[in-house]
Amino acid sequence: MKFNRCLFSLLLMLPFRMFSPDDSFGGSVPPANLPAGNISSVKINPVPLYRLSYPIQTMRMGYSKKAHLIFLTLMKSGQVLVLDSRTGKVIKTISNVLKPLDATFDWKKRNILVTEGDSREFHVIPLDDPSRMKELPTGLNPTVVEYRGDAGTFLLAGAVHILYRLNSESYDVERWTAFGDRIHEITFLGKEIYIPLLRHSRILVLDGKTLQVTHDETLDLCERLTTVLPLSEGGVAALCENELLVRRKAGGVFHHRYSDDFPRTMVGPVQSSFLLIFYPDAEEMVLTDLRTLKSVQRVAIDGRPMWSRLNHDGTGVFLIVSNPSSGVVSFERFSLAPIYSTNIRAGGKGTPPVTKAEVHAPSPAAISGKAGAPLPSIKTTPLSGSSKKMALPPAGTARGTGPVPQ
């Protein structure tokens, strides 16, 4: 939830995606109270707060808001780096991991969960004693792992299009669902999971506990849907091939922002009225007003942005930047700050601007489904592991036998 043509959740005061108040973070922010005053814009500090550079390779990050820790995975180097998210200081280097790809942090048990690229396993690494690392089996090519506290732990096996819900105590599989389509990104919103189907250009909304589909929507104008973000008031932002579709309200119309000149665009909401769009080829990020889709601020980046995430209070953007010309990949943090307009009170007195941003998550709104083509078949196992097997479409096939396909 992350390479080219990805959407990334960069929210500040009125986010589109909401996590339950646990340590999970996949681009969403926890509840808090909105300050007085309206946010008229957002300011990006063009100079990174810090930057760490390594030999060029695949790099991703996990984030723990409770522990203020970042977990950087360096796939080629076989390392997981533990950083202080506020200062960028490397606290610990774990070097006994083969091809680490994605990471998340179980703050209750103090375990780092790491997927291993091109394999059928993931790692459980105790933060306090990495030598006690153990490997657990999973589906082919695990690409995403996300710990969400009491809501569960989720793992996506990209090669077989299977999403697993793991037991938060044992990390054993509780449920699994196979999709007959490629999944580029998954989005967590409260107790729901948003799944964009790449070939069908359809959004599935799953119940996070049962992994059953509760809503669906087809985007007729979208080709190769890679990522979807729910917006406030039931809106949707979807990134398709060379095109961004934005619908601000449920039942509304889609607005378009084309990026034909920059086919590897990445984009992420900053607030309910703003988007932060990344252009890897142009090596810049552009703050865009969602209401007009016009740029507000352009910031040059020293390389190609490849992956991004907002920190828990919306004041910083973590960015992974690849620079092939210099042969390095960098992990950087940029600062974000809201700009408030003045509220006029009775008697003509204004409300002074608020300088400290607090974060508020609205109640999640269901995506408005659209009647039309039938959903691609999926296969879901109950907690007992037994299931009535349903045929998958030709686009995908469940692998293996028994309750846990791999």
C-alpha cells in the first residue's frame, strides 16, 4: 500500500480513510478534534527534515505511531532498519533477513512482521531480540502485511491474489479470500478493506472480520485500476492508467485529471480539499486543489518518488526516492502545515489562526455501488477452515489444497 502508479494516503485534518484507534497505519490518521477555523491551503516545506541514502534497491517502510518507529526494508541488502520517525536516527539494524519486502509492527507483542519477496513465507522478528526470528508459511510472493491491533493482521500473497486474515496471537490463518484478479494496493478504512481489481476496474469493499464483500462499484471510465481511496462524504479517488478519477460525494459525478505526459504518476490526498500528486518522471510533487484540480504548490524532488506515507498526526510526509543517476535510494521526511482562513464571528471579530494541527477522522461512508456486470467470483473460508468452493474466473486460481492455500 506501492510503486509506480500508486495512490498514497496523505491526510491532515479531515481524512478520507480512517483507521480504528490502534497502531495500524497505511496512510490513514486516527480520530481527534478539528481546531477552529477553515483550512484554506497546505504548505509543504521544500527542504526534507532528514534524508537517509542507501545503494539503489527496493525499499519500503512500516510505521508505528505508538512507538514512533519506522521499519525500513532494504531488499537487496537483506536488512530491516529501525528508525526514530521524528529524527531519522537509526536505532537498530537487523541483518539476518532474506529479501525483506514489506514490514509492519505488532506493538502489543513488540514483533516486527516482514514479508519475504519471491517466497512463500513471512518473518516474525522480536524487536528486543532479533536473533529469535522465526519464519511462517504463507501464499506465493507475499507483498503486503498490515497489523491492525484488535482488528487483526492482514497479509496479501500477490502471486496468487489471496488475502489472509491472521490471528493476532499466533499469526495463524483465521480466514482467507482469493480474488480472480491482480491487486495492486489495499486500503483499510475502519473495519472495512477496499480492494481495487486491476483488470476488472472494480472496487470491492470487504468486511475486515469476515472478508466478505459488502459493497462494490465498477468504474466504467477506468482502465487498469491500481489504487482507490475513499473520500469524506462517500467520495472516491481512483488512479487508473494515466488518469485520476475523483468523485467528491456519493452519487456525484467523476472529475478527471489526465496525466498522459507522466504515465507513472502517483497521487495521495492531503486533506478533504487537496491532493498531493507525485510525478516520478518530472521528479516533483504538486499540491493540487481537489475542488478545481489546479496546482497550488510545486516542490522539486531529488530523484523519482517511488512510495509515500503520511505520519500519524498529518504533519509529515515520508517519501522513498530513487535516483538511478547517483545509484542511491533515499528515505526522506517532508513537513506539512495547514494554512487556516479566519472565521468571522458576530461583531466582526475573527478567530485567530490555529498553528497546531489536530487530526479528525469522520465516520466512514459506504461506497455507493453501481448495478451492472457481475462481480468476479471469490472464494472465502470460514473460521473452521471448511468452505464451499466456488469457481474462480479465468483471471485467477486459488493454489494448494486445504484451508490455507499457498
